[in-house]
Amino acid sequence: MKCRQCSQKAVINMRQHKLALCSNHFIDWFTIQTQRTIHRYRMFNTDSRILVAVSGGKDSLAVWDVLHQLGYQADGLYIHLGIEKDFHYSQISQQKSEDFANKHGLYLHIENVKKNEGASITEATNLTLRGRNKPCSVCGLTKRHYMNRVGLQGGYDVLVTGHNLDDEAAVLFGNSLNWQVGYLARQHPVLEASSKGFIQRTKPFFRFYERETAAYAFLRGIDYVQEECPYAIGAKSIYYKEVLNHMELKRPGLKQSFFLAFLKAKQEERLLFRDDVPKEELKACKKCGQPTSAPDLCAFCRTWEKTRDLRAKNLRDA
Ligand code: SF4
Ligand code: ZN
């Protein structure tokens, strides 16, 4: 197969775009497409101060790389979660993120959950959710809290994540299977800073297939952590991705049209995905000040207070 632009050997064939490209032309195409998405969805501009949430994986480092290549002012945020099951996932991914920042002369904030909160994600899960062993819920709320806090305290205009089309389509698939109308109403690649206390969040890679972001990271020589988080094994989102990939084989472009048609339907048919459903009243958490629907403390503060109390009690009893 030959590159559409120069007739050299193609390194990737994107069936949904009917487009095969060589290494150089693919990197150009990928960069231009990212810029187009940023413009088209009015994500940010060259004056914006951007905070990129990096996990050390291919998507987040690739999005940081493209933004840097395009001349945006983008700092990184790495959250050390203390995930050490089977191998040193957190330690390795922090190292990859630091190496990337150093190589390109970029600034990386590092937050260490164990240092800040007194326990790792895994310990907090064991203490607070006895019987349920996956730390994903504690992990998710902790990451959201840190991204919002560092973003706002650092005076950033927007938080960027590396989610790709496979991620977005899998979330949409899961939410549709269960008709989670509230989640469907909120799912969008650009989440405005809707209420005070939330930073705007955007996903400039939401139109790329995962194999395209992987190809970009590989061809640009980005050194990323290859392994997934050990707790991702068996996650529903991975199963949904497999189902969608299976359908994609028979119908190239299916994932893309599934997600883009959803966005279009949202825009045009407000009755189906009503924006005007009464939003929950949010108050400031009494401890950390971030928005919450809870009357007193937010889920982050409750989880970590409980963790510290139980930890102190265990130490006293020991
Ligand atoms: Fe956190 Fe790992 Fe679960 Fe992802 S899979 S939410 S990184 S614990
Ligand atoms: Zn709080």
C-alpha cells in the first residue's frame, strides 16, 4: 500500500477515512487534524494556559507532544496514585512523564497522593470499601479532584486529557446500554466550566482512533508506559471497546459515526438529550471548597478523611 501524498510505502491505512499515509505524511496529517478539532470545537487558543493531565501512557503524552509542536503553552500534571500491584505502575509511569517533560523542556506538576493524603489509592480502597477490591472509584474521584484543584490553583484556563475516539465511543456505548440519560446529557469533548469551581475540560484527540494515537506516539519516538494499569484488566470499558472493534471490522467507520452522530443529535435534537434538565444544586465543600452535591463534605474529602481515621485506628489497635 502506498502513501496517498507521496507514493512511498504507507505505514498506516485508515479505512474509515479511506486514507493510507507514510510516516511523515501521517505525522503531518495527525497534527493538522488535531489543530482543526481544537478550532472547530473552540477548545482553546494560543493565549490559553493549558494543563495536560498525563498518565505516562501513549495518549496523554502524545496530546502533550502535539500541543507543544503546535506552539501552545501547555504544562503537564502527573498524579502519583501509588498503584504498585504486580509491578511498579505508578513509579514507571511517573518516570516516563518526567523523561518526556525533561526531553522537551516542559514543566510538569507532580502530585503524590500518598504524601498528600497519608495513604495510597489502594490502601484507601482497602480501608474504606472492604470487600470491593477495585480501587477505580476512589481513583476516579481523586484524579478529578486533583485535576480540578491544580488547574484552578495554577490559574490555567483549560484542562486537556488524551481521551481518544475509542474511549469516548466505549463510554457512550456503556451509557446507552443502560440509558443513563444524565451521563448522556453531560458527555461531550468540551465541558465548559459550567459552574463556578470547575475548570473547563477538553479532549483534542476525541476524533482519533486509538490505533492512530498509538501510531503517532510510536512514529514520534515517544517513550511511554506500555502496560495498562493492573486494575484495568476486566474493566467494562475494555469489554465495550472489544465489542465495538469487532463491529468495526465488518463496518469500517462505525465507531466514528456512532460517536459523531451522537454529538450531532445532541446539538440538533435537544428534546432527546435535554440540556435543560434541572441541574443538581452544587455547594462548596466545607473542607476543600470544590463544588459538590453533598450537604457537607465532597466525596473526595469524605473518602480521604475516612481513610485517615481508619488508618489511625488500625495503628492504635495494632
Ligand atoms: Fe485508576 Fe487504574 Fe482504575 Fe484507571 S484502571 S481508574 S488508573 S485504578
Ligand atoms: Zn472537599
